[in-house]
Amino acid sequence: MEVFLRNLPPHLTEGALLGQLQPFMEKLSIADYVAEKPRNKPTGRITFLREADGKRFLQHHGEVPLPQTPFAPPRGRQHGHPPTQARLSIMGKNVFCKLSNRKPDGLTLRSIEHEASQRGQAEPPPEPTTRTLAATELNCGYYDFDKDARLTFTAEWTARERCHVKFAKRNLLIGMTGRRVQLRIPFQSIIELVWWEDGSAAVTLSWPPTILTWEPPDDKLTRLLSMLSVTERDRLMLANPRQRLDAIDSQHRPVSAFCLVYHFRVPNPVTRHAISDFQSEMYKMKQKALFPVTHYRLGFRHAAAPGFADAAASMRNQLANYNRDGSLPFGLLFLLQALVANGYLHPATVSALARKLVALFAAAKPAWRSQPPVSVDAFKQLFQWIDYPTPPPNGDPNMFSVDGIMEYLQGAERLVREGSATRAAIFDDAPIRARIFRATVTPTRITLHGPELEPMNRVLRKFSDHSYFIRAQFCDENGQDLFFNAKVSLDAVFDRFKSVLTDGIQVAGRVYKLLGFSHSSLRAHSAWLSAPFIHEGRVQIPDLIITGLGDFNRIQSPARRAARIGQAFSETPYAVDLDENMIQVLEVPDVERNGRVFSDGVGTISAGAADAVYNVIPKSKGYPTCFQIRWAGAKGMLSLDPRLEGNKICIRPSMVKFESNDRQLEICDMASRPIPMVLNHQLIKILEDMGAPDKWFLELQNRELQRLRAVTATVCNTASFVRAKKIGQSIQLHKLLLQTEAMGLDYWQDDFLRTAVEAIVLNELRLLKHKARIPVPKGITLFGIMDETGFLDEGEVYVTYDAEDRYCQPPGPGPVIVARSPALHPGDIQVAYNRIPPDGHPLIQQRNCLIFSSWGDRDLPSQLSGGDLDGDQFHVIWDPQVVASVITFEPAKYDRVSPLELDRPVVSADIAAFFVDFMRTDHLGVIATRHKILADQREGGTLDQDCVRLAELHSRAVDFSKTGRAVERWELPQSLKWRPDFLSRGPEIKIHDISAIELDQYAASRGDEDVDDVNDEGPQHRYYRSEKILGKLYRAVDERKIWAEDIRMAITSRGSSSFWDQFLAVIQERVRAIGPVEWQRRSAEAQRIRHAYEDAVHGVMIDCAEHPHQPLREFEVFIGFILHKTEGQARRQRDRSVKIKDEFEYITSWITREMRNPSKVSGRHAGELDALELCLACLHIGCRTGPREKRAWHRSSALDLESFKIVAAAALVRELSILETRGRGGQTYAYGGSGNVGFGG
């Protein structure tokens, strides 16, 4: 039943209306209803699930006719309504309620029904109400310790005015109503709250607050407000949309980026009751344990001249002078400035520290250029050592004194030098990687980070001094993307971003300005910047560097020019010099027909030229036959053509994007192995509309569910799963797990190993439920290339890959489904025929690729979501249960969109403007989500006209990075606020410590659901039960039940000895069986290896975190992905997870080689057991308590890292197994010192 409301306050929001209705509904015992209200309209509707509830509501609050008395003249109609009397009052206004003249919407009723069914099991208990505190003073400043080691707050900015302070659901909200400004401080950013009975409190933040302002309402609304009896909060909620700011006012701006302690005072003279409220709120926050709450009497003072801003300017000038005269290496100057920019130290402290370092380096001249007294690696460890200032006994004033810092640096430098050989291989530049500084640009500040290792690209390969390049990330304060919000204008933020790109980032006298960005960098809102430098006698500035890359002058579209320049910034870890290898480049024509290019983006390579590539790629890559490349101005794929003689590569016109003289063939990727085929929401929905049976999807999902349930049942299952997911490949983690079982040990008795395995399985389970990531055994994902021989006819493909023991064998002759992600149009999935070439045919030599025909009216790749052959990957399914069931639809035919061009040459400012516009109007995710919603709600599914329109808009949005023509939000077909249940959020993951992952019993809420947050409700989504296949798949996975019963491992009694004590005892027995091993003499070397390993791992924990002050967990680095708290990873987390996996594999590969190839002990010959000695020493050292200082720690989670002993154990087991195998063969071993090297017979 639906009830119509009129005469509501026009500016009342929907959320506020629900809040106003709640007491009336509770009084009538009505629970299942929903209220809707259009913005700025005086009308609304209430939909009741049960008609009886609606009738009961109208009985009590429905409008009634006004009685006509004989003494009063007849009352006329007003606005077409008969004269009635309202019986409901909201915010002082009479609201008229009556039965609606339309039927309730079906989706609305389904949504209410869904919420009712979820209410008992998915809603957390109501949180206690919080009081708004009336403060009279707000300060921004920093902490310091006085001469008596008392923690003191120093105010750099003060506002003595009335403020409203409230600890809401997820944020601390501070409203300055006189200025129309609100500070929003997420609890996640609060490091500590310190308070005292006098009403003073201070919060230490890890990043600046979100600062919002709003314009006053117009005069008409002001008059309305003056007539109404509303609270201050309601006045704010009726205000106009807000602006995001970088500071509260002009005096706050110079310190807002650096001073991250906010202090407020609830004065004693107001009322005793107010102080009682204050104390109550403090106790309440301590009980919630969302962040540390400390009862301590802070010292308080106002900053003396010169202030923070003046000291910072003086420090920057000082560092610039040191850079000009070469007093300190630039790496240290960068890190010195980072100590201030990132909020670690006061600029006066950094200035004094810099002077000390200059004196130290002057005393060490001239030797410091080869052996600096303090290295960058040692100095970087300051960022792990310096904690946030906190009250005694945890606060350590020594961290903030110059003498204390210098003492720490000297100790850190000793450790770095002791392990210099090991560290050099992990941390220094290499042919495939470069050490790069990084900057993060947010709405309020620029923080500095690094150096960290980045994959090589063409620009870095051309210039050896990489300190002149930085990678800048543009994001929100918490490290995430800036999200669109219709009620908050980000214009000021984007203007700031544009000015940073054009004006540059100043570091120690250098000014870094926009250079370029690759396509993936653009999607991640990241760009490369460079500072002027001299190379081979010429000054290099961004424009000249770009000129040296190629000829871009004829490109007058900023987007296209940026895309072409971006080719030089693609990650290309491997490169082959064409001249040195005498490789000839030939241009061959494209295969074209009917205006279609069948060879779009693909060329060929001879066997001789491929051999040159094999010489530069790792042996683990094997001998791939397809390479994704960049060469000069060309990009795309090269496929092996065994018919080509000599050393040749053949480039087609469709591959060449600009003219260049570069002679390096750069390798981006290669088809070294197939990729598992996994379904997703979009593919499943189109396949459903094509006629794929529900049974097929449900059976595939159930098969995967059974596999996940069984993973932790046996060690053999766990090992197989870990190997299949490529976790710990370089250390062969799966073999270590099998060894523990053979030794009679339970690996899940170790907290770290158990947590790692649980996290891997839990992640897969959540992807299965919330993303429908269902593996298809009879499916595969492969790079696409063209049949150069003409063997395949129209509509035919050839699927070839190395199955090994991980995949099904490739399909035989017959129909197969081919697709490409993302797929939104119903014609984006097609059926082709797999044809097998005869023995001896050239195509037989291809590996791990999908080969398309060069015949027909239209090339097949372009029919699959507009794909081409320049590196696209395609899905293939040959399961007869689904292939025989589907019908295909006509593929999309979109008009080619011409790029937006200027009537003048493109300059750097144009490209900067395009970069920012892309951030502002990147709506790909919004389009894809709306497509899912409408495809579920509409009868025609993906064939519905609005879904087809969204597919076209998605195609345009994908091309925006090349055309510069954005899709505006108003172009999107409108959707209702109701969403299918498969898009709802799941329970939140809580990681309490290293050994405890919990799945919350309640569904996670949206991050912006603070109703106290002024005018920022965001979309209030409601969900209904979807009856289509995605809804069925979603509800078929009970993640809480599976987690509790099948994944989470029960920990049996550990007994008196730990897992590692038992492991060492068994290993020692096996070692003694081989011979005497004196591991103790390798302890110092093992300790050095451990230091290098843990520094590298902790670096990844910081570098790959969304925010450097909140590092990743060690087990996330170990398993190679970020465990998202809710249903799945965001795009940036997925990108970072790839980097984490690569970095950990690189670190562990090198560390394992160090363990198994030890240095010679002085006075002894090398022996066969030396490696065993060192591996055993590393295990013993790893089992000891970590070398890091144990103390209360706010800034970093890296007190004791756990994984080194696992890496050492894996290396030891491998070494031991080799020796035991040789021993069983009758061989004996030569021991160091005997004068014999090798085996005895």
C-alpha cells in the first residue's frame, strides 16, 4: 500500500524524513515500510509492505475533511485539494497524508520484503546515541615535549568561536556554523584521542580532515527557517550543496597540510551538565576501542614567532642551497623534506638535523660519494622508527631530538653496511627496475615517499639518473580515489590538482613538472613528473624529453597526444637492442576488408629474433611465441612466424602511432602461460540472456564451493590450492606444507601460516559470492593473434596452450564460445569453430594464444567488446553443456568517435587539463554498475534498450582516454534506487592481530552513512531479492557458515612446545643424519640476511598501502594480495596486489639464493654443507624474537615480522632434501676445511 504526503518541508532530505517518521511508526508497531521524497519538493510517498499497516497509519495520521459549521462561510479548494485537516506534523509543518492514487511499485515491495527477511540476522544492535558537544575554541597545531618530557600541544591556528563537536557513527564531526564550515574526521584516521576533565581534548590524525563549506540558503528559505522551530543541525541539513576546501581559512592554509593535531575545548563555565556530557563521550569512545583514548593533562601553548609556515619556508630554502652546492646527496635532501611534508618532524628540527648531516658529510669528504656516512637506505628507516608523539610512558622525546635521531641513524647505517651485498641486489637499480621517488597529491597536501623500485620504461632506460623523475599519485586524503558526490563540489580540488601539474612540485630546489603517463597510470590517476637536468651536455626539460621520444607535432588532440606519449611510459621490464642483435625491421601491409582491419595491432617475429628475446627474459618464462611490445612509435603484439628467415620483425601500419628513431624492442608482456577462465557478473548476465541454463552456472559454482570447503581439510589439499593460486612460488610454499605433514607437524599450529591460508581461502570465497568469480574448467583466457597463414576460414579460431598438470587439455574441433571483458552488449559474446591445423603446419608451433581468422566480412575480435590484437586477452569456453544451449546476437556497431582537437598546437597545460578532466569525469564504474541494475530489473535483460544504450556509453567511456570526449552523467539512463541483492555489501573482515581474522556477523555499512554528516547522505541504496541467475548464485553461498564450519581452522592444544620448536627438533635430527653442521658460525651472516629481508618486506608493506601511515599486514605481502574488508578489492587495490606479488617473489627469490649460496667462511674451503649451515642458521635466527624494538607503536605495524623463518625453513627443506637424495645414492659429502671440494664416491 502506498500513502501520498504533501506539504513537507521542500528541503527535507529523504533520510531526514525517515528519521522524522520513525517515532510515529514505532508507536504504531510498523516496521516494514519505506519513505521516498524527491529533492527540493514538498511531496513524498510511504510504501507499506502490508496493507493493514498502511491503513493503521492513515487511521491515526491521514488527513480528514474539515467540518463545515453553519456560522462559517464555505471553505474553497486550495490547489485543487478539498479542504482537509492534517494530523501529522513534521518540523513544525502540517503534513497531509492520504491513500495514493497509484499502485505500489513492485521493486519497492520486493526491497521492503528483502530488508524484512534480512533484519533479524544482518543488523547490528543500535548504537547508543551520542551527544553534540558545544565547544568554544578549536585549535590546529602539533605536539612537542617540553624540558620535563611533558607532552605539550602547540597551537599554530586558533578559532575562538562556537563549534559543534560530535562523535558520530564513523566520523568525528566539527561544525563551525558561523563560518559555515564542517570538518569531517574519519575514525580510521585518528591515531589517538587525549582528554582531560577541564573539557580539553586533542586528536592526532594520520591524514588531514575533509573540510567542507556551504553557501547560505536564499532569502526565502532563510525566512522559512526563521519561522520554524528547528535545531541547528536541521538548519544545516537544509543548506545548499557544499564545496570541498583545502583549509578552513587563509590563516589555516599554511599549516593545514602539516599540523595534524586538532584540539578543542568544552569550557567549564558553560554548565556542569556540559562537562558531564563531555566526560560521558570520552568514556564512551574509550569503551568502543575504535582508537586509543588516553586520559592525560596536556600542556598547551600558542606558537611563538617564527611560526610553522615560516620555519618550513626557511627549511626549503636551506635544502635548496644544500642541493645547489652539493653539500648532501639529493636522496637525503628529498627524505629530509619528506619528514616535514609527511608530518613527522617540525621544520626547525629538520633544519638542525640537516646542518648536522652537512657537517658529518663535510668531515667524510671526498670519500662520501662512494661511501656516504649516512645512506638513503639507512635514512629511510627513520620513517619506521619515529612514532607519533604520545603521552608517557609510551612517548619517547628522544625520537624528536636531533641528537637522538643522529644516534639512531648511525646504528641504522651500521646495519645497512653489514648487509650491503645482500641489500644491493634487492634495493638497488637493476636492468628491469629503477629506484624512483614518489609524491602523493591530495586535496590539502603533497607527501613525499620512496625511493621504491618501479618497473623500467623507455624514459627511465634513456636516462641513468632517475632522481630527476618522480611518480605522482592524485587521490583523496586516505589514499583512495576521489569519488563523485552530487552534493559536494570538487571544483576547488581539481583546480588544485591542475596547478600542481602545471606549476610543479618543489623538492630541495628542484621543480618537478608533468612529463606524461601511460594508459594504466591514467586509469590509476598517476603521472610521471620530471625536473630539469643535464644529459650528454644538453638540458633536459619535459618538453625536450618528449621531443626526443618521437614526433608528436601533428597530433592536435590533447587526449591522443597524451596517449601516444604514454606509450613511452608503459612498463617494459625487458628490452632487446635491434642493432646489437642485427634484427631487421620490415613494414608489411595490414589485412583489411570492408573497412575492417583484421590485423589491427599485430605483427610477426622470426625465430632468430625471438631467440634474442629469450636471452633477456627470465628462464622461468620459457619460450613464448607471442610478445606484447613497444618499439619506436609502434605498439601491439608480435607472433612467431616460423616461415620468416633470419632476424626480422614485421610491423604493420595499424601498430605505428607516431614516428620515432628508437632502436630498442621493449617487451611489456608475453604469452608464457595460459590464464584461468573465470566468469564475472557481466559475462554471466549476457550468457543467461543467450540461453545458458541456470543449472550450468550453479553446478560450476557448487564445484568451486566444494573445493574451497575442502582446502583446509587436509594438508595435501592446502598445498595443491596454494600451488594453484601461485602463492609463495619462489620459496615453493606448497612443498614446505607437505614436508610439515611428513614430519608429523600441523602447520596450522603456527599463527602466521594459519592466518595466511585462511586469508587466501576467504578471499576466494568472497570473490565467488560478491563478484561471481566462478572458475570454468573447460575454459581458458589467452592473448589474441591473427592467422598469418590463411588456414582458418571465416568464423574459425584455433585454441592452443600448454595444459601441463593445471588445466584441461585444449578443446578439439568444434564450437566454442569466445568473449572479452568487459562485456555489456548482448552481442559481445559470440560462438566460433575451433579448427585444429594438421601436423607440420606453422600454426602448430604457436603456444598460449587464441588465433583468429583473417577471412570474412568482419574480424571477430572487433565483435567482442570492440577488441583488437594489440594485447587484448580473450575468453574461450568449450563446455558442451553451455555451448549447445546459447544463441548469439548481432554484435555492436558503434560509430567511430573522432578525437577532440584544438585549432592550435597542444602544449603541456592542455595535457594537464585533460588528465584532471579524466579524473573528474571517469564514470566507467558508474556505467557498469547501472548496467547490472537495469539488466536485472528489465524484462529484456541486456537486450533492453536502456542496457544497449549503456553498453554504447561504456564503449565511449573506454575510448575517452584516446578521444578526450567524456560521457556525462546526465547521458546515463535513469535507474531506481532499488538494487538487486547481489550488489549488497557482505560482512566486514576484522583483522585483530597477526593470528586472528574474523568475519563480522553483520553486513558492512556504507562508509558515508553518518546521518549527522551535513547534507551528505549519498545514494541510500535499498536492495531486493533478484530472481535471475546472479541473485540465485549470490544466495547459494553462505559465507558466514562456510567460514565458520569449513575454512576457519580449529586450534588444538599446543602443548608445551611451539610449532617452530617442534620443527627445529625434527630438522636437527635429519641434519645430524647427514653429518656435523656448525650453523652457529653463520649466525652473523644469517642476521644480515634477515635484516635485509625484513627491511624489504616492510618497505612493500608501506609502499603498497593505500596510506603510508597505515601499512599492510605482513601476511598480505606474503600471500600477494590486499585483503579487502568487504566484498572485494577496488581497482587500485587490485593493481597494488599485482605489484605486491611481484615484489615478494623478487625478494624471496633473491633471499633464497643468498641462503643457498653462502659466502666462504674465513680460513675454510667451501664445503657441500655450507648452504645447509646457512639455511639452518637463518631458521634459528628467524625463530628468535625480532630485532625490532618492542613498544607501544602507532605509526607502523612492523614490530616483529614473522615470515623470515618460513622463507628460511623452505630453503632449508629444499637443501636438505637434495642432500638426503644424494646420500641415498651412496654419495658422501666434503666438509669445509678438509681441502676437498665436491662429493666423495
